[in-house]
Amino acid sequence: MRRLLWLTAAALLAAGCSTSPGGEAAAEKQPDPRPLGGALHYTAAESAALHRAEEREVRECMANRGFAYDAVPVGDVRRRATESPYGLLTRSRAAQDGYGLTVERLKKPPDDPNAQQVSALAEPERRAWETALKGTADGPREEIEIPDGPTVSVPTDSCVTAARQALYGTSWDRNEYALQGLRHTIVQDTLDHTLVKSAERKWAACMRDEGFSYSHRKDPLKALKKRLDAVGSDQEALRATGREELRIAERDAVCQVEAGLAEQIVRAQKEVEEALPTTRTSVLNDFRTARQAALERATRVRGQTPAPTPGR
């Protein structure tokens, strides 16, 4: 799916980007820091395996309740696997995809494999099918309080929840939401660290030398999003915006390397995580254990051997 997406984008944008092999090799060696030892990060293969396993559990649950269910195909897991929580770019990704904004705008929503059969059902049967899948609106729920965040309400009578518990265990949702909140805090504190702010100033100076007057690394994304919103569905304008996105992103990636941004993020993240309360350790350990067990179950079906969980 991702390969087809790239081909479509390349044909539409007609970017014709080229990179220096030596410069690209140097950029690709930059660190790829991820909070919590990468516990919440999955490779494309891991994401695909877990998705398929979860969909198998949903299908079995729906069948037990008397409903047919077609598994939803795996999405663009390769792109998600390469996304940096800190907005770091490699030269190759920047040359192929830019920031991913134009390609995302061009991508059509995936087809729902269940849409046709569900729409053919009578109204009472359709409501029953959706209730089995998603749970009842006023049914039993688990309220999960995220530290320093909102409360998430999870229906416990849905096949989606049953599938997740079968694959990951009963404490998965609570631990995952807690760690997602913690990851967000780590990323924000790291980006606010003086080491990273200093590197960002060097990045901004580098970008000015390239002809771009940006103060913050989010500035090019904001400008491109505004431009995409303005062009709407105009294909020629989309192509022009896509070419500009690739050009900016490639220079952005080079300036990140010249500013030593990734290296400073590594140092700052280490300091931020060392200051975290040790009470988080048990949640992280439980999550890693459940994650590894889920990967083993998911890959065993496909005859694969999962890689060890990060941080273990």
C-alpha cells in the first residue's frame, strides 16, 4: 500500500528530487530518539502483525455473537513506523514524502470491507451488529483516568474491547493510556529543554541561509497546511505545493543534521526521563511484558519470531 502511495504521489507531484549519496548516508546515521526506550513504538512488521491478530479476535467475537465480520486491512503502517515523535527527518524520507502533508491530502480513505453487508441489513439488525462491535451506549464501561489528562471511557461489552483484552490482557488499555500521557509529557519537556532550544536556534539560522525565515520547526508545517487548505482540490496547485513541500523538507532535514538536533534531543530526553518518578517503572514493566506476549501470539500464527521489546 505504501509503495503504491509513493508511486501515486511521485507521479502527481513530478518532484524529480535527487540527493547526494554521501550526504544522505550521513543524515541517515542520525539518532532516532523515542521516549521510554521505544516501548510505545512499533516497527511496520509489528504493527501489521498486531493489527491482523486483533482483527482475527474481533471476527471470532462477532461470529460468537452471530454476526459476520470481515477483517479491516492493514493500513499504512510503514509511514507510522518512521514518524518521529520529535519531528525529526531523515534526508531520504524528506526527499520521498516531505512532511507527509500533501501525500496525506491526496490519499483516499480506505474502503470499509463491512460497509456493504451492514448497509444491506434491516435497521434493527444493523443496530445490533454495531452494538456487538462497539458496545452499547449506556452499557458497562471502564473509566480510565489519565495522569494530568482527561478520563477515557472504554465500553467493556464490545467485540473491539474483547479482542484487545484477548490479545494484550485486561490491564493493557489502562497502562497504554497512562504511558501515552507520560510519553507526551516527556516529548514536550524535551522540546522545551535548553539544549533543544539552542539546537533549534542553530536550525533556524541554517534555514535562513537556505532562504527560509522560520523561527520554530513547526513554522514550515503551519505554512504548508495553510497553503494546502487554500488550494483545495486544484490539482496543479496541489502539485506545486507538493514540490515546494519536498524542497523545504529536504533542506529542513539537512539543517537538522547541521544543528545536531537529534543528538541534543537524545541528551535532553535522557535528563527528562531521569527526573521521572520511579513509580512509573512498574507500569512500564507490565506494559513491556504484555506487549512482548502479544507480539509472540500475533507472530506465532504467521510463523515469525518477534524482536525483543525495546528496553528489555
